[in-house]
Amino acid sequence: MQRTRRTLTSAAGIAALTLGMAACGGDDGGEEGTGGAGGNGEVGAEPVTLSVATFNEFGYEELFTEYESLHDNVTIEHVKADTADNARDALRNSLGADSGASDIEAVEVDWLVEFMQYPDKFADLSDPSVDGRWQDWKVAAATTEDGKLVGYGTDNGPEAICYRADLFEEAGLPSDREEVATLLEGDWQHYFDVGKDFVASSDAAWFDSANATWQGMINQVEVAYQDEAGEIIATTNPEVRELYDQVLTASVDDELSAGLGQWSPDWANGFQESSFATMLCPGWMLGVVEGNASGIEGWDVANVFPGGGGNWGGSYLTVPAQGDHVAEATALANWLTAPEQQVKAFEAKGTFPSQVEALESEELLSSTNAFFNDAPTGEIFAERAKAITFQPYKGPDYFSINTALQDALTRVDVDGTDDAQSSWDKFVSDVEALG
């Protein structure tokens, strides 16, 4: 899952909160969470209410009802943040105060590593029932050096291109999804060049925003912002600067962007106003598009992505150790992230599973999406997952640095307050303030 843009927190504020979390560290509740409750839910028959905090679209609403029908003593309260930014901030605050967290907290991959610095704040979810459940890299990212499993993997974000077939037709471009895949095959510059042809014959923009497009570009850089030794290289990495200039040239100079800051009200309205023809589409984005574009016909999905393969997002379910019902929460998190349930979540909202068994299931591979012109979304995103050749390294400061970079793009593409160079200079200052 992904986030809205937000203002970079000051270095002093980050430091203060970090110290607060460290001061509240320790093993409170740790024994209760060790070993987990397994997948059978045999944790007692006393009535219990479990809160589950998520953001964006996880596809769990019907699954909550199903779980309650299977466990008469369990009531689930869904705490759904309006943005992933707000979910992250709420979790940071509750962990720092050692109270207030939901029984289960969803954590997005871009800020997982930040919370992995405080493993004692989370229950150990290791359990024989989940051995071999996920792709190796998915479980490795949530495992501490001493073997503690902090999160159960939910979805991954293999990327395709969502597009408006009707706008393609009006602009004289191919609209069939296989033809569109052929048309867009190539690198990022080719994607932008096709966009130039499109905007020459259309009143719509080619894509929604620079900061949305940036996510696909930067997730193809193996080491972008911070190296494994912890050194911040974001402002000196030539690949980062080259991509920054490339996306802003396409967005502003070539006028390919609709200039709609992703997740903003204007961005949401842009779907209804047919403001743009294409957008980057990890599987979880399908539910977002359908929700915002309700009543609009013409959306489809092409099995293609600029530059080859890419993964944007993907999340985990964690169980904060401060909770009163760690065993019951662990059982629910285990069940929600089992292959069968994750296939159902994909069918509900397009959240592509990270479970090995789910990736091979006929239910997944035969899935279609009526809103996207009955596109074979299961097959398409399975193919896009195969195109992912590596996972970028994301250090503890990744979220803050990427937010600063997105702010820099927004100043140019959306707000129009800066040119590319002046906004880059502000980005450098923001990153230097991180220390």
C-alpha cells in the first residue's frame, strides 16, 4: 500500500520521538506474543474484541465477517486510516507511548524497516504453521537478525499500466490491452514519447502526476537513497538526479502530467473528470481506481511496465506487544494472511498475494476484474510478478527521504512554486537536516 504526500518532519522531532520509543522499549508483553497462537485459533472461548488497523484497500472487510462466523467469541473492529501516512504516524505515537495501538497493525514495506529498529515493541509471530508460506524475500524483510518474525506478509505490488481505452481510441492509439502492451514495451523514455503522441491528439494528460510516476521509477533502482552501511546517498547518487530530471521534463516541459498530487482530493476528482489516460498500477491500485472512477467506463489493464518489472508497495500485519489479546490477534493475523484468504482479498480489491501457494492457485490465475473490462488481472499480475528481478534496498530513513523527494516533485509539478533546480536544492537541505 502507499501513502499521501506529507511535510517532512523536522530532524529534531524525529530524534525526540526515536528517543521516546527507545525509552519505552523492553519486553513488556513479549512473552505473551512469543510463539504465536498458530493457525487454529484455539486461544480460548472468552468473548474478545480485536481491533485491526489498516489503510487504503486491503480487501479484508468480507474476511472479517467470515472470521467472526467461524469464531463466535470474536468481534473485529476495523480501524481504517484515510492515508498510509496517518496510519504510520498513529503507530509511531502509540508505540512511543506504549499504549493505544490496535491489536493488529498493518505496516507498509517502505516504513517497515523503520519499525524493525524496535523489535521488542512487537510480538514474535514465528510459528510452524507459516513456515514456507511466503516468498523468501518477503519473509526475510520482516525477520530480525536473531530470527524474530515481526510481520506476516499480506500483498506485494507488481506493477502494470492502467489506462483509459476510450481516451486511447479518441487519440488514435491502439486500445486493445495486448496492443497497448506492445505499444508501451520499452524504457521510461519510450513511455514518455508515446505520451507526447497522445497529448498531441487529446485534451487529457498522459499520466496523473510526477510523484506517482516517480514511485515506479525509483523502485527500479537497487540502492537509491541509503546504502547498507547506513550512509545517505540520495543527494549524490547520479541515478536519483537523472530520474528526477527525466520525470520533471516529461511532466512539465512536455506537459504530460495532469499535475494532480497523488491521494489529494484533486487527484481523486481527476478520475471523474477524465483528466489523464494512464497511471502506474500495482495490483492494490485496482481497488483505488475503481473506487475513485465509479461510474466511469473505459478503464483497462495492460501487461506491461516501463523498464521491465517493478514492485510498488506491499504490506505486513504486525501484532504490537502492548496489546491485551496478543495470542488471539496473532491467530487472526495468521488466518488473514493464509493463501486462501489472500486470494479472496485479491478478488475483492486487487491486493496481489505474496504467498507461494496463492501464486500458483487456479483461483488467482483465473481471476478477472469486471470494472477493468473483464481484464484477466490474476494472470496479468502473476506475469508482472515474474518480471521483478530484485528488491531495492530501503534503509531506516527511506520513508523520510522519499517523502522529501516527492515534496520536491510536487513543488514543481503540482504547486508550480519552484523550478526543478530550486526544488532540488530544497530537497538537499531537507535530507541534510536528517543528520
